[in-house]
Amino acid sequence: MAKIVRHEFMGSAIIFYLLCLSVIGIPAAVLYMLAGTVTVEEDIEDPTEFLRQYKAGRYRS
């Protein structure tokens, strides 16, 4: 069975952008992004059908 692996940021985008605005906050923003990102693995039955739907823009996670 094939797997789809994707990464999603679960933190606050506002806090991330505010940290990026200052030069001192950029390292903190990178750490915040790394800490707030999760990996999601999904099993799929038919990888070719998934790719066809994804390229057609009909796939929603």
C-alpha cells in the first residue's frame, strides 16, 4: 500500500510573521516553525488515481 507524506504547520501564522519582521526574531521564527510542523502519513489504495485527482485540482486533504 502506498503512503502520502505531508507536512503541516500547526502554529500561528501571525506569530511566525511577527517574529520574521525583526532580524533578531528570525532564528526564533525558524525554531517556532520547526516545532509547530507535524508530519502526516496517509495510506492510499490507488496512487495513480490520487495523482490524477491531485493534478486536476480535486484533491482536498
